[in-house]
Amino acid sequence: MFFLTPVLVAVICILVVWIFKNADGSIERRKGETRARAESRPWVDEDLKDNTDLHQGEEDADDWQESEEDVEHIPFSHTRYPEKEMVKRSQEFYELLNKRRSVRFISDEQVPMEVIDNVIKTAGTAPSGAHTEPWTFVVVKDLDVKHKIREIIEEEEEINYLKRMGRQWVTDLRKLRTNWIKEYLDTAPVLILIFKQVHGLAANGKRKVHYYNEISVSIACGILLAALQITKVCLEEGPFISFIIL
Amino acid sequence: MFFLTPVLVAVICILVVWIFKNADGSIERRKGETRARAESRPWVDEDLKDNTDLHQGEEDADDWQESEEDVEHIPFSHTRYPEKEMVKRSQEFYELLNKRRSVRFISDEQVPMEVIDNVIKTAGTAPSGAHTEPWTFVVVKDLDVKHKIREIIEEEEEINYLKRMGRQWVTDLRKLRTNWIKEYLDTAPVLILIFKQVHGLAANGKRKVHYYNEISVSIACGILLAALQITKVCLEEGPFISFIIL
């Protein structure tokens, strides 16, 4: 798993926080406004709350034209496979996905952009909280930009190993023989950066709440991984690294 | 999308917090112990921290035998498709997954358990923080248990609609024409409950940290959705509902 393999391309999934400039102040303000209401009934799972307490004051609700928009009705069509075929397909898909590995040695061979487009479009079919689709996919091919990304990630990852995550984490990772050097970020011909949008912007410039944005983006990442494996484009996924773009 | 369709089976993905009994006290204690160290270098993204501050004190690190376990080496094999084939496969997978819908009307037709087993095994191939695989999949077929689950979810969801999430959320959902009544939880022959494990237990009874457990489980959910769609087992996914099992 850790020797040089004929891997075709590396696609790096980096979960990044999408923070709009100058938005922090208003977030804090909104939190204050809604706190009283939130306290009246606690969340079942605080951990799942995931920034959705950023909803606007109730007085703003009527301003949202988009919520009432007419969307074209697309009839749902479904054909069922015979049971034998269902079992066969589920078995084959399992066997294919079970071959996926997180590798650290990446080939520099090019991959058609059409494939990259398709796997990202596939990821975009993921379900999301209130269908807000809170993700941004950024494809990077430029050598200099890739290298800058590598530098940022290595700097943060070194801090992870040396102090941020603690010795237990380093111990737990030892059997994986990883470290903070990520040469493959230069080698890979394509990087896919995945940004989660903690909120969007409506047509009228107002803040649009993205419910459960982190869970939604992570589900999209899972579908992206499946699409890459179907295509047999190998990859290094690093969904557990994050940095902030200000 | 919202009329009665010949959907074969419903599989409900419910992201649930797996909380071990009597564990809360020690979690709080550990948080206190590690706070001083954590403050020395803030997390890049607080939101991604995701309970991984629960790592044990550094003095415990040497107790972890599992981290040093010998695991069998499985050579990584990879065959590359010709470019045309890659494009074709990525296109077909996109078209198939783009047909997935979140539906509210579910058929009661049975589905082979082998298919359910395969899609769950497929979800289990997902990557996870430090390869901790912090998920538990529970398959429910018993009518009474399904109904009890429905009652719990409806009770919580009603609170979501009436007060917890606020009027903005209700407004944003209006175009989806959903509500808190989830009859399909009775109708569906199979429910898959997905628990995230905020920590595990090592062989020696010690707490095992599950890094980025929520992101990891959500990625597994994405792969589960892809597997279900490949199999053309239709589903209602509700990954945004949670409740606590104590």
C-alpha cells in the first residue's frame, strides 16, 4: 500500500471552511439574538447543531422569495431490478469499493478533465439540509498554486503532529506510517478542494442559512469517493485536513 | 417526486449519537485536563474539532498496544481504464446517481437481506480519521421497533418544526412540502440506523479516541447512498435527524 504504484491521478479532498469576509461580526450578533429562543428547548444533539443556529430573526422570514419559487416538476421514475440482479450489483459495487485505498504515492499521469467534471457533478447529487447544497468544489491544476496549497497544509499538519493533536493521536497514526510531508500534492496533476459553505447569499444579498452544512458536504465527499473509484481514478483523500480562507 | 411511486424499499439513514452509559462524567473530566494544552495552539477550524479533544492524557499513550499491532500487508493493485472508458464510466455513474431522489412515499415490498448486507459493507469501506471506523449500522425489520422509532423521530421533528429550528427553517422547507409526519417509517420493510461512535473501547477497556467521527460517518453515509442507488434500491434518507440513545 505504501510503495510506488501506477496510480493515475491524485485528487485531494480537503474540507475547508468557506468564510465570507466581514461576516464574522454579524454571525456573532445573530447568535446573540437567537440565543433566548434556542435555550427554550435544547438540541437533542448539541454536536449536530452545526451552525444552524445562524438562522435569521423570525421577522425576516417573509423576505425570502426563493423559498416560494416555482420549481419545475420532474416526475420520479424508477425501474426495479430483479432480486438476483440487485444482489449481483450490490456485491460487485462492494467488491469494487473495497479495493479503494488511501495512498501516499501518486502518479503524475494526466486524467481527462471530463472525468473530473463528471465526478464533481456526481458529488453534487448528494442530499443536503433543506436542499441548500452547501458545497464549493475547486479544481487546481496550476503547479504554483498546488505548491502553495502543499505548503499551507504541511505547515498545519506539522503542528498537528507536534502539538495540536496530542501524543495519543500520533501514537494512533503510527501504524499508518504517515507524517506531515505531502509531496504528492505537487505530484498529483489535479487537486480537488472541497469547501463547505457555512452560509450562502440569496439574490437580495441576504444571508441564506445552510443547515447541517458539514454533514451535507461530508456526504457529498463520500459520493465523490465512490465516483472516483467507479472511474478507477485513484486518489489520496484527505478529508480531515482543514484551513480557513479569509 | 411526491406522489406514490413504485419504490421498492425504504432505507432510513439516521445519524445518531452513540453515547455510552455513564461516560459523560469522564468526558467532561478529560476535556478539562486537555484544555490547557489545546489553548497553546488553537484549532484552525474550531468547527472541525469534532470531539477529538477527548484524547487521553499523554501519560496514557504507552498503554496502547493496538497502535503497534501487526496488520497483514495487502499489496495495492490497480488497473487503469483507457481514457475513453474512464470518461464513459464517470458519465454513466453521474447519470445514475443524478436520478436519486429523497422521497416520502415508500413501498412495503421486501428487499433481499443480502443486498442490505452488501450496501452496509460498502459503506464500511469509507475512509475515517486514523482509520477508526467510528460507525455502527443497525438494521431494523421488527414492526414494533420500527413504530417506536417513528414515534421518537416524529416527536423530535415536531419540535423542530414548531420551535427548535425557527421560522426561517420552516420557510426554507416549505417548497419541499415536508412535515413531521413520517408514516413511511412504518411502511418501509427495512430501516438502517446509523450511529456515530464518539469514542470506542480498546481491548483493555480503555477509551479509544475516534477522530473526526462525524465527518467520517457522513462520508460513509454518502457511500451508502451510492451503493443503494447502484442497486436501485430506492430510499428515503434522513441523515439530518438525530436522537440520543442513553
